[in-house]
Amino acid sequence: TAFAQASPKYPRWIRINALKTTLDHQLKTTFKDFTRVHAIGEVSSAVSHNLYIDEHVPNLVAVSPGFEVLKTSAYKSGAIILQDKASCFPAYLLDPRLEDGHVIDSCAAPGNKTTHLAAILSSRTVVPEGPPPKVFAFERNGHRAKTLENMVTLAGGDEIIDITPKQDFLKVDPDAKLYQDVGCLLLDPSCSGSGIVDREGLPPIHLPGLTGSAGLKPERNQNRKRKRKGDKDSGPDEQILVDDDGKQTVITSEQELLSRLDTLSSFQFILLQHAFKFPSARRITYSTCSVHSQENEEVVVKALQSDVAKARGWRILTRDQQVSGMKEWPVRGSVDAAHGNETIADACIRTYRDDGRGVMGFFVAAFVRDGSLASHDA
Ligand code: SAM
């Protein structure tokens, strides 16, 4: 595909799909000729077959970018899934347990996190009484819902995942009987996508959501005057935003950028407030592939201050309450953007492109209520 030529500084992150296989089996088969290395830099720079087992997220490996994953039978059968490391954080941080009840993936297509949630649930061993929990996956866009269905089938999640295509999560009634036992929600809404592309405008990784030719060439306004150093009336540096289908747009004026971020963050805030209303919900993760604090820490702070959050006792899941691997992740939120609240900033997990960790720009935070689920692994 167009993405076979990933920028060499980015490794290929591969999630081992526990619904279909194990890490051990993949090490002995798909990756049998690989040399195990212990620093991500050794994978990113090498064209040879090096493999790194991630230290933060279970069942995740990185391999040298030259490796043609798409040609492997493990990829074709859904046993391994191309998924950036940061994109594995939300489901892992949500840490759903069988006893928590059902899980909702509110904005699900193409299904990376949906299938990750199902894999986590399937690997839990203590089975409580009653029917096993499901993952309810909602996707508003019909075309993308089809992609979701295909991915779920390929990944082997049919039995656990219940897809409602063309369903706007905001129109799902939190008090409906079907959702009474929803304990966890994953919110990964549409965002500016500003964390996805690198300086050359290329996605560092293969994203199944990026289809066709979308994603490679940002749309450029050919008549636009190029910004020159010292231009008095020039706007901010060019910003490339990426929509849900991978279409890139170059934003050249600060006003346009702020207006886009404003629209997106209003929607993200409404989505979070809606999630807060599910009666049995105890945990929620909120994530974006944006680097802009307007869509990240600022949404989190605003959500915590909302009436519904206060009325229903939602708090931030603090760093020390997070699952192991996530609390050790060193890059945290911005204190300034969190209105000076260091606890909230430290609870927020960030990633940045180009910082040598080999991941795209991303943000995730978790909300919790009622002490019982606050510290799963503590
Ligand atoms: N979680 C996905 C994954 O990891 O594969 C990526 C999700 S993508 C960032 C956001 C998705 O949410 C898009 O497919 C978009 O169509 C969908 N979406 C946006 N608003 C929605 C809403 N109100 N209800 C349901 N889906 C929505």
C-alpha cells in the first residue's frame, strides 16, 4: 500500500490479537527470523528484522519499518493488527474486568480499540455468574461501520462485540434497559488528527482508517501565498489536520484553526457528558490523536467541572490508580492546559511524534467514580 514506505524513524507497531493467537506463538512463527532488541531506537533505525516487545502495553511489539507486515498470513488472518502504540493506550487504560459489566465503544470504526477491548475481556479468566460482558460498538457513519464490521469479523470478535451501525452515540439512551449494566465506556471521538502526520505530511504508520489515496498528499491551496520568514501578516505555521477518513487539510490561518478546534472540542465535551450519564458506568477513557490542548486537557477539565460529572461523582483516574505500564509512561499532560492542576495534568497521558519513542501524537485520560473500581491493580 501507499503506507509501505513509512518514515524510517517510525517502527511498525503490531498488536498481537489475543482473540486469535498468543505472543509466544507469533514469536515462533511470524517473527521467527527476528532479532530481539531492547530499545525502540534499534527498531526504528534498522531496515533489518529487529523486534522490540513493548514495556508498557501487553501483547504489543514493534518491528523494523521495512518489514512487509501486510503480506504475512498472520496479518491476513487477523492474528496480528497494525496499531500504533499510543492507540493501544485507551483500551488498556480502561482495563475492563468481567465483573464491571458491559463496555461501550462510542465511536468505534475502524475498530482497532473495539477489537482490543474484546481481546482484553477474552483474556480475563475469572468468569462471574450470568452472561459474559459484551462490547457495544457504535458508529455513526455507515461506510465506516462496514469497515468496523469487517475488522471485527477478521479479528474474531463477533461473539463479544455487538455493532450498531449508523448509530449516533449521542442518541443512545443511557437509561435504556440494554445499557443498564454498562460499566465502562471508551470515547475516541473525531478530532483534529493533528497528532497523526509528521513534518513531511506523511502518516508515520499504516492506519486502517486511512483508505484509498487519502492520507498521503495534504490538500494545498496552490494560489495561496507561501508564508515567508518575517511576513508581518503571516499566520501560524502550517497545520495539517486529518479527518476520520484520513483526508488531510492544510490550515494556514490561526483563526481557522481555532474555529475548527472550538467546534471539535464542543462536540467532545458533549460526548463526555453523555457518557457520564450511564447509570452503572464506573470508568471512562477519553482519547484523541490530537496534540492540541483545546481537545485534550481543556476538555477533561471542563468535563470534570460539568454539573453531570459533579452530580454523579465522576473524578479523574489519578496516575497512581492507573494500570501498570500506563502510570510508568513518562509523558504526561500540560499543567498550564489543566488550569494549573498538577494532579489532573499528571493523570493525563500524552505522546508526541518525533520524540524518539516511535509513536504518533496522542492523548488519553480516564475518569472514574465510586472507589470500588478506582484501583484495579493496586
Ligand atoms: N476508535 C477507532 C479506532 O481506534 O479504530 C477510531 C475512531 S475515529 C477517531 C472516530 C469515529 O467516530 C469515526 O469513525 C466517526 O465516524 C465516529 N463518530 C463521530 N461522532 C460519532 C457519534 N456521535 N456517534 C458515533 N460515532 C461517531
